[in-house]
Amino acid sequence: MSDDGRRAENRARRAKQFQDIEDSLARVTDLIDQSKREVERSRQIMKDADAADDRADKERDNARRT
């Protein structure tokens, strides 16, 4: 194989490796973003549950006073 042919193959192989790396980074970035959304969703659920518990406690306290 000629030097030009080897160089072209090497360039193509490197280009494929770089593209694979870019694709992997994009997938990881998407997974991180998805995880962040899930964490935020879980925090909101916990916050809502705490607020509901607080309201229920307050209603129970008010009912005992009357």
C-alpha cells in the first residue's frame, strides 16, 4: 500500500475514533441531563410531600383545639 493510502486510512480511522468519542460524550451529556431532571423531580415530590404533611399536622392541631 502506498504512503498516501496509509495516510488516508489513518485519517479515516482517527476521524471515526473522534466521531465515536463525540457520540459517547453526547450520550453521557444526555444521561447527566436526564439524571439532573430526575433528581429535581424527586426533590419536588419530597417537598410536596413535606408540605402536605405540614398541612395535615396543622389541621390536626387545629381540630384538637376546637
